[in-house]
Amino acid sequence: MINAYIKGTGSYAPKNIVKNDHFESIGSSDKWIYENLGIKERRISTGETTSDLAYKAAKVALTDAGLSPTDIDLIILATATPDRLAPSCACFVQEKLKATNAVAFDISAVCSGALFATSTGVQYIKTGMYKNVLVIGADTFSNITDWSRRDAVFFGDGAGALVLSSTTEDKGFIDFILRTDGTGKEHFTIPAGGSETPTSEDSIDKGEHYFQMNGSEVYKTAIDVIPKCIYEILKKNNRTIDEVKFLLPHQPSIKILQEVARRVNLPFEKVKTNMDRYANTSGGTIPIILDETLKNNKFENGDLLLFAAVGAGWTWGTALYKW
Ligand SMILES: CC(C)(COP(=O)(O)OP(=O)(O)OC[C@H]1O[C@@H](n2cnc3c(N)ncnc32)[C@H](O)[C@@H]1OP(=O)(O)O)[C@@H](O)C(=O)NCCC(=O)NCCS
């Protein structure tokens, strides 16, 4: 049977660091941000676009995989902050990489985007349609942030990439559980710039081109749906939480991850975090944490990785991966 495994990973974030004390003038503080969110600093683009970050992460992933851009059959880019509304940001990356044999498209599931994109890439490989799929999660939320509001503290810019390749060995992605509940769409949204509210002087005056977030709804939803989804994927695959080597979650806030770990009885040492350095890079979070985890740890055949994400929509999901 054909399966998809991770052949290489890469990540990239802008060099410009913005520390928490930057937000003191807008009523926040290093203490509050670190205690509640686990964030110390974030990288903010000074001109690099989402496709620039995606391209740089992808180059590292391709080198890590020992492949050249022309070996790639498909590029799937998860982003909520594409360079333009059209064409897709994946087309920009395909051109920059000179991945001339690759089909390319975007996936929009905000903070769950990289998980949804990975699951999509895995299906193309399992059906035998493609052999090498480049999955990228990249966002520059700095472009949709109102820097005069306190919720500017949450996000940073960054990108991660993974190369999925086909294998007949007993390794790779075991399963995905993906869920969507569109009744949650108002709790994290960018109201203007689409067909419902095209950009206008009025929408700009009202700041509707910036993201709007209901933090307490994000918190309540995340700590409810993620543990349930983790239990579901473990049960469905006859696995227990003790068998999981690491949880690689998207990085909303340290308190959400601590509560998720408590609810699923996972020691917090097994939960990988990097929001202290990057904040929440949305689509970038899971591939960045994956890249760091694979490059800084040793793995043995059979080790289990668990992925989890929740994002705007609502969208959420989990994945199980066997080394
Ligand atoms: C943001 C979060 C910590 C706020 O907590 P909350 O209890 O839901 O929200 P509240 O608005 O009642 O705020 C609680 C306190 O924090 C303060 N606060 C909220 N945002 C703040 C900020 N950015 N800086 C400093 N203080 C802040 C409030 O003033 C309030 O203080 P008070 O108790 O002295 O009045 C919490 O909702 C959360 O973690 N949500 C998840 C958000 C997230 O992960 N987003 C990214 C992924 S989409």
C-alpha cells in the first residue's frame, strides 16, 4: 500500500524581532503577554510578502529532502494572507521556486490550514496521482493587524514547509480527523475585502480590513474541540496517549496548550511550543514546529507524532504520524 511520509522540512521567519515591550504604549505588557500567551517576541516582516517567506521555507525543505524544485508534482500553500486575492499565493511560490512541473493551489483554513493542506497532499500521494508534494504554511498577519489595538500582541509572521513523498514502507501518516463548524465564523474574521464587503473608504475607515477576534470564544472552543479530537483519533487507531512521543500543535497560547495537555493526560514536556519566539504564525505554526522538532530530536522506527490545530471557521483537526 502506498503511504505518504515526510521526506524533508524547512522554515523561515523574517529577521525583524518585535518584543513584548513594544505593546506597552497600547495598554499591554510583557508580563501579561508572557503569562497568558507564552509569547516573548515575534518576527514581523519589513517588506517580505507571504510568498517570499513560503519560498524561503520551501527551499530549505527541498534541500533537506534532497530534491530539486522540478521533482515536485504539487504545491499546496496554506495561508490566510496571500500576496493577492488572485492568483493564488501558491502560483507566486511555484514561479519563485521554478517548480515548473508542479500544479499549485492555496488552501484557506487559517490556523488549521497546514493540517488541512497536509491531509490533502497525503491523499494525492495515497491515490498514486503524485509522488512528491510540497506543503507550505505561511502567513504575514502583520498586514491584517491593527497595530493600535491590544490584540496586535497575538501574531507573528513566518512560514514552514514539508516535502511529502510516497513510500511502501510501514511509516508515514496513519490518519487525519478534520472538522468544520461555520457557525463560528464571526469569532475570528477579516470582515472586508471580499465579496460580502468589498474594500471601500468606509470599510477602511472602520478598520474592517484588519482581523477581529473574540479571544474568549477562541479559548473556550480550542480547549473543548481539540481534546475531543485527540481522543477520537487515538481511539479510532487503537492507540493510547502514552504512545505519543510529541504533540505538535498549532501555537495559539500557552494556556490553551496547557489545558489541552491536562485534558488528554499528556505530560506538558511532550508538547512542543515555540510561541515564545514566534507568537502565533497561523498557517506557519505546525510546519515550523515540525521542522524544529525533527531537526532537534532523534527518532526511532515506530515513534508516534500527534498533530492538532484549531482555527477560524471554526476549523480543527488532528493527525497521527508513524516514524
Ligand atoms: C486573550 C485571553 C487571554 C483573554 O482572556 P479573557 O478572560 O477571555 O478576556 P478578557 O477580555 O476578559 O480579559 C481578561 C483580562 O486580560 C486583560 N487583557 C486582555 N487582552 C489583553 C492584552 N492584549 N494585553 C494586556 N491585557 C489584556 C483584560 O484587560 C482583562 O483584565 P482585567 O481582568 O484586569 O479586566 C483569552 O481569551 C485567550 O487566551 N484566548 C485565546 C486567544 C488566542 O489564542 N488567539 C489566537 C488564536 S486565533
